[in-house]
Amino acid sequence: MNDEQLFIAQIGRTVGLHGDLKLHLHTDFPEQFQAGLILASSKGRLEIASYNAVRSLISFVGYGSIEAAKKLTNTKLYSTPEETKEDCALGEGEYFWFDIIGSQLYEEELLLGVVEDIDRMPSADYLVIKTEQPLVETGLAKVFLVPYIPRYILSVDDASKKIHTADAKEILEAS
């Protein structure tokens, strides 16, 4: 897989006798799994024959028997950012993680750092911020977390890769 591949799901064990497999999602968009969709995988391109979102079961063209389907156990499924944008609808104020990662985090005019990753925790998603070097040189933490909630995130401009925040500097200073 190249760097543009997004890990979206992993195939689990077989279920039943007709080639159905358990699907373990690593995406917030299960609606993208539609019959006819072709996905990249660690075992080549796979075409979805059917997907049951309620039971998290999937089957693939050419793998209709339990023996054939077992060959796909533990296979990882991938999409690209372009395919994801085409197949997944965002609501107002929602962003894809790949559009947020790499964004600069500002409090007023002060650049605090760059979003390195996003951690999903039970209460909220957290932006993992790599602190700007001049701030690190003053003794502040090299990395800190900012909750992705309205109290801290004032605005996101995914086109310019800038996030404006409130009180994130206090989090940094306490880290």
C-alpha cells in the first residue's frame, strides 16, 4: 500500500456457510460499503457482493463459499482520500481526519504547533499537537493533546490547513 492508502476496515472470521465475513470497521462511514464497490486490500482488489451493516457482515465477488472466504480472514481494506471524499458525505462542520492532520494550530496569532495525529478516546477525539520548536525551547512540552470540542476549537479551515483555538495554550503550559 502507498502513503495515500487509508486503512478503513479489516476482515474477520467467516460467518455461516455462504462466504459471509465479519467486518471490523476503522472508519466513521460504514455507508461506503455498498455492493459493487471495489476496494484495495492487502490481497489485491476486492469487489463487495453484499454488506449487512446491522450484523457487520460482508461478502465479496468470487469468494462465495466458506472455503474461499476463509482466505480473506485478517485482510485489510483500503481507500484513498479521493475515493473517500467521493463515497462519504460530511455534515456541516465535519472534516476528514486526513484533512485535519498537518494543520497548524493557532491561538490568536500564536502558532502553537501542527496536528500530527488524532486520538479517539471515549469522551472525544483529541488532536495530537507537535509543539512549535521556539515554544519547546522555552521549556514547554514537545507534544500535547487538545480535545476536538467547541470549547477549544473555534474554527477549522481545511483549505488553508489552519485551526483556530481558545485556551489550548493553557493545555500546553500544563502539559
